[in-house]
Amino acid sequence: MNDAAARNFEYLAYGLITAWLVLVVYVLTLVSREGRIRRQMESLQRMLEDKEKH
């Protein structure tokens, strides 16, 4: 393998690593948002149940 091909594989590896890191950060962000929304929905549900009791 010549130097140009080796460099191309190096750039490919950097690109793939970057793409995976971006994907992991995106998924973690979605999980965090989902948890926050779930907690807000549970809080709203409790507020509605309390309001119905009174």
C-alpha cells in the first residue's frame, strides 16, 4: 500500500470515528430529553389527579 492509500484510510477512520461520536452524542441527548419529558408528564399527571380530587 502506498502512502496516499494509507493516508486515505487514515482519513476514513477519522471520519467514521467522528460520525459514531456524533451519533452517540445525539442518542444520549435524545435519551436525556425523553427522561425530562417523562418526568414533566408524570408531574402534570399528579397535578391533574390532585385537581380532580378537590
